[in-house]
Amino acid sequence: MIPNEEEVKALWDKYQLPDKKRLHVSLVAKVALFLAKELRFTIYDLRINDKLLLAGALLHDIDKNIPKLPGEVHPDAAVRILRQEEMREVADLVKTHPLHAILDPKLAPKTWEEKLLFLADKMVKHEIVGVDTRFSLWNAEHLPQKEQKILDRAYPKVKALEREIFDMMGIKPEKVAQFA
């Protein structure tokens, strides 16, 4: 099942998604759908499931206020919750959005929905900031060494994905904040 926006908001309440995360996921959804629309202008027969993309964007951080089971890291609890809610397709999409996914060939975003959710998430904090600013903000957090290593290894791959998508659209990433 792919939930509509009303059902998503009920899940936000059920799982007590914090207001700042609600803002973040809403902006990620806005950017992801903008990217999908722009790609369709240049690739005529491109198929993107907007309903799935929207639900995945709005639910990708649903686990932010949920206790994790032993061994779970983000987004494992979100995937578990979404599967319990019988939203397997959304869970499968959400599974590919964390930064470390791009480093794992099994998890790395492959479908358009996965790529657009992944990239949109890396372009948004609590406003649309772009990939470079988002990585600068992470770097300013002085992360533990293990997380910093993931950040450093992921950056070139995220930039390559950004180039792939924006080269197809023929616009600069900086323009997203103006148009989305």
C-alpha cells in the first residue's frame, strides 16, 4: 500500500515525528517531486511513480522518535515500521535513502524514485540548501571518526549522482531553491 498525504500525516502523529522533521520531510518531498517533473521535461517517456516518491519522501525519517531495536540504525526502524504498516514498497524505497547506502552496491539507489529521494534528502536540512552546504553542515558537526569516514567516502558519489541528474535536466543545482 502507498499512503496518501492524509494517511502519511496520521503516521506522523502515530509515531510522533517531531515538527522539525515534518518540515524536513515536506521539503524533501517538494524537491524530489520538482526533480521528477524537470526530468520529465527532458526525457519524454520517463516513468517515475510520483505517489511512491511522495510517500517515501514524507516517511523517510518516520523513525526519528522511535526506539531502535538492538543493532538497528537509521533507517532500519523506519523500514520495520513501514513493513508493519503493510507499506512494503515504501519501506523498500526508504531503505535506500541514508548516506551510507550510496557506498553499498546492494543498497545504493538504482531506480529513479530511489535516486531522487536520496538526492533530495541530501539537498535539504530545514530549508533547501544544496548538496555542498548540507555536507558542510555535517562536517561542522565534528562527527565520530566512523561517521566522518562515511561522509568523506560518500561525498564524491553524491556529487556524481547530482551531476548525473542535473546534467539531464540542463539546470544548475542552485536553481532548485528558486523553483521548488
